[in-house]
Amino acid sequence: MWAFYEPETGPLKGWGFGGGLRYVGASWGDDENTFRDKDSLFTDLAVSYDFAALGREGLALQLNVKNLFDETGQTCSAGTCYRYEGRTATASLNYRF
């Protein structure tokens, strides 16, 4: 589930705010179905700014954060286990012409 809000007027014009939840359901951890991985819920956030509000049409900045609360654990598939990806932040500056 994801929601994103971008005010069209007022002092926050140009800003965008988003947040969401990612659910990963329980699954079998090996080919013989002898154990199950637990389900997990992750929180993600985003903040963006469109510089068109300052006269820079096409220029935008965005910051995304995955796994905000740095949930730890692992998931297994075909008998091989993998740790959850930790908190990850990504910033990008884009120009569209």
C-alpha cells in the first residue's frame, strides 16, 4: 500500500511526500516444504521537490528510504537463506528536457 501527496498551492508547492507498507507473506523455505519463512512488513518513505516552483522546469530532487525501521531477519528459498536488505536511502537529481 502506498500513498503520495503533492500540494498544488501554498508554501509546500513543489514538495511531495510519500509513504507505504510492503507486506511479504509467509512461504516455504525449502523444496521439501519442511519449514516456513515468517511473513514480514516493511515501511518505505519518499520526499521529493520539483524545482519548477522556483522557475527550473524539469529539475527534480527525490529521496527514497526503503525498510525505514531497519527490520532484520532472513528469508529462505530452496534451502538457501538470505538476510533482509537493511535500511537503504537513495537520492536522485533528475532533469527532463
